Amino acid sequence: MSDVLIDNVRPAWRDYLEICKPRVVLLMLMCATVGMFLSVPGAVPPNIILYGLMGIALVAASAAAVNHIADAQIDLRMARTQNRPVATGRVSASQGLVFAGITGLAGFVILYYLVNPLTALLNLASWIGYGVIYTLYLKRATPQNIVIGGLFGAAPPLFGWTAVTNTVEPGALLLVLIIYAWTPPHFWALALDRKADYEQAKVPMLPITHGEAYTRRQILFYTLILLVCSVLPFSIGMSGWPYLLVALVLGVVFVFWAVALFKKQVKRAPIRTFRYSITYLTLLFLALLVDHYLPGVT
């Protein structure tokens, strides 16, 4: 009874915040911020940081809200997501669509007029890619949904870079490549841990369509690709020895988890690999940022 009363007085703003997927958006903003600072040798104008991150956050929140609306029936069948606001009816589909429209339009306008049109258009393309192509089609159509759709989620460093330079440059694309390689082992580890949920919801994730053994091999394969991609900033002179050392240590630990997952050597390896993958990406990008401003290391 007390749980019902607590649910009834839950502030509405918390439900709207939840459909924005704030933890995911914060990780995106961290990557976008690193893209901003790596794009120039010196300081980034404060107004670009403020308006750029604000616009990117609003567009990403809008796409996340669309994802909640489209996946409401799937969410109801999964223990991890069955209490989401749209799935439970705390936020109706029409309310969610209005919210997604307002936040998405506000973010696009901020980026277009206060940052630059290129960044606004790239964010719009990513919104369409994640909110429409991935959510409405790829997620339900193919076990390679994460691989194909991962490009849309890998773009935040590019957004940050173009917000400052108004150009698409190789360094920005390399950052996108790192996140793109990171995405399959990150999500497939979660899919292994939540296989029963995805099976119940009839989402064709790789462990369901191709089996757990195949998925574990693919996680190891993509983790090795990620390790190679992570050292490329050093190989092209974009970063120095401090970053390389951190990238190798973080990468070796990720490979350890992928091998443990493959050989089933560690208890609860899938979820522990998933959690480490978030730590990995955060520390890797922070290392890029710190290395960028260390004197005389390149």
C-alpha cells in the first residue's frame, strides 16, 4: 500500500527526466566535451561549451523520449524496464511526443542559431538515426541492430568537434570510430545478462538469434578491435605517451573481461563486463582530454 501511495505522489518532472535517459545523455555530453577540447590547441569559447552542450543534450533527450514511447510495449515485458514512465502510463504517448517535439526543436534551434548549422544538422541526422531508424526498425529487424545503429550513438565527439570548428575532420571521425567499436561489446554483454528479458520481449538480440557462445566470441572480437582503435590517436600524433599508457591498461583490462566472459571463468561476467565498459569509455576519453593539455608529451 505504501508503495502505491509513493508512486501516486511521484513528481511528474522525475518521469520526464527519466524518459530523457539522463545517464546516457551525461555520457554523451562527456564525449562531446572531449571532442570540443581536442578540436583546438587552446581554450574553447565558453558560449560554445554552454550552447553546444545544451543543444546536444536537448536533442539527445528528445530521441531518448521517442525511444521510450516506441518501446513501451517491449519495456512492459522486461524486468529491467517495466517500470518506465511511458510503459506504466505515468507519461502518456501523446505527452511524451509533445515533450520530445519541444526538447528536440529547442535543441536544434539552439545549435543552429547559437552554435552553427553543421552541428545542428548532424544532431538532426543522429536523432533520425536513433529515434526512427534504430528504434522503429533496426532494433526489431536484425541481431546486428547494435552494429548498424551504433553509428548514431557514436557521434557525440563529432558534435563537440564541429561545434567549435564548424568542420568535419579526421580526428573527430577517429573518436567516433572508438565509440563505434566500443558499442557492440558494451551492449552485447548486457544482452547476455538480460537474455531472458529480450527473449520475452521478442527483440532479436544476438544471444537469442545466434546463441551465447557466438555472442561471447563476437564480444571478444570487437574488444580486440577496440583495443587497436584506442591506440590510433597516439599513432597519428593526436595524443602522447600518457594517453597511450592509459589506453593500453584500460584496453588490456577490457580484454581480460572479454576473455573471462568467453571462457565463463568469472561469476556474473556479463553484467560486470557491461559495467566495466562504461568505466572504460569514461576513463579513456578523460585520458584523451588530460593528455591534450599536458605540455611536451606528443
